[in-house]
Amino acid sequence: MKTVSASPAEPVPASALASPRNVLVWDVPVRVFHWLMVLSFAGAYLSAESERWRLAHVTLGYTMGGLVAFRLVWGLIGSRHARFASFIKGPAAIVRYVRSVLGERPEHHLGHNPAGALAIVLMLALAAAVTASGWALYNDLAGEWLEELHEVAANLMLSVIGVHVAAVLISSRLHRENLIAAMIDGRKAGAPKDGVRSAWRSVGVLMLVAVLGFWWLQWQSAPSGADLADGAAGLNHAAERDDD
């Protein structure tokens, strides 16, 4: 039977691991970012092939870009476990963590583990690539090669997400903690000194207001049924003139 060892960078007492989730680890902005990114990517991916849902596809794609920009900033100035410096490690740390998981004493990290950190970096990079290529396509700035790049980046991101979800489920079972619940309420088992002091609820609320406001503006700019009818009539009229 495997026993859990504490990470050298963030030691967690065995007594803390056995206690209820009582330490705030993920602040509200991190959690809002996470679930908005899930919603935006899923919606954009599912609406990619539908002309009817093009506005939703574009809106959600731009939302992803804004979320990535926010996460980059929050990774520098956010709370303890949100900062890149606290969880992005070198290849040696990733290899050591993977070996520990395959061995008898898997490392435990209160925040992101090194392998999870790698997945986060990949997802941010791919989300940025998807958004940038999608923006260029929407504005007719490139040809078919960029469309292929857009699709490849989106499919790669989906693959990374799939691996990430599988790793979360495995880690939850391995460490006997519900990582999905932790990303909802922000709490995990750990020593009080290792938690974050502020949930930064005000920043999370501002994020939601900004995203919902952007979605509302996009909805307001959507063509109405009358506009679509006028546009279709115009196209038919032009076609008739061409036939003459």
C-alpha cells in the first residue's frame, strides 16, 4: 500500500492530510478563472462547426483570450498558490514527482504539483494560440494554413485537458483528497500556516462582471432577425441582377 510523502518544497504533516479540508488554498479568482475557462473552451469547441452559433463561438474564444491574459497577471501578483513561482518547477522536479507517484511514497503538494503545473502552462499557451489564430481567421488575415493551425491547437488543447482530468482523478484517489471539490470551495487538508489569508472575493466578482458584461455587449451586437432577412433579401436581389 502506498504512503504519501510531503513535497520538499511544501511539507504537509501527516496529521494535516488526515484532517478535513480546512485550509484555503485556491482563491476566488483562480476558481472563477478555472470554471470560466472550462465553460468557454467547451462552448467554443462544440460550436466550432456551426454557422448558426458563430457569434457564441467567437465570443467564447475571445473570453478565453481575456482569461489567459488575466491568469498571466494573477500568476505574478496573486495569492501564494496562484503565483507561477510557487508551482512551476524544472524538469528534474517533474521527473521526481512522476517517479514518486509510480513508487511507494508519492509526493504531496498543497498547491499544484509539478506535473499539473506543466499541464497548466501547456493549456495557457494553447489557449493563447487558439484565440490568436481564431481572431486572425475571423478578420480574414490569413489563409487555410491558419485555419488548420487553429484546429490543431484546439485539438491539442482538448488532449491536454483530457490528460489533466485523468491526472486529477488519479491524484484524488492516490492522495485521498477530492481535488474537484477543492477547486469549488478552495479548501484542502493542510497546515494552517500554508493556507492563503485572503480569498480575494472582490477580484473574483469583478472578473464575473467583466465577462458577463462582455457577453452582453456581444449579444447586443448580434444581428436581429430583421437584419438577417434584409441581408438575405439583398443577396437574392444581387443574384437576380447577376442573372439578368
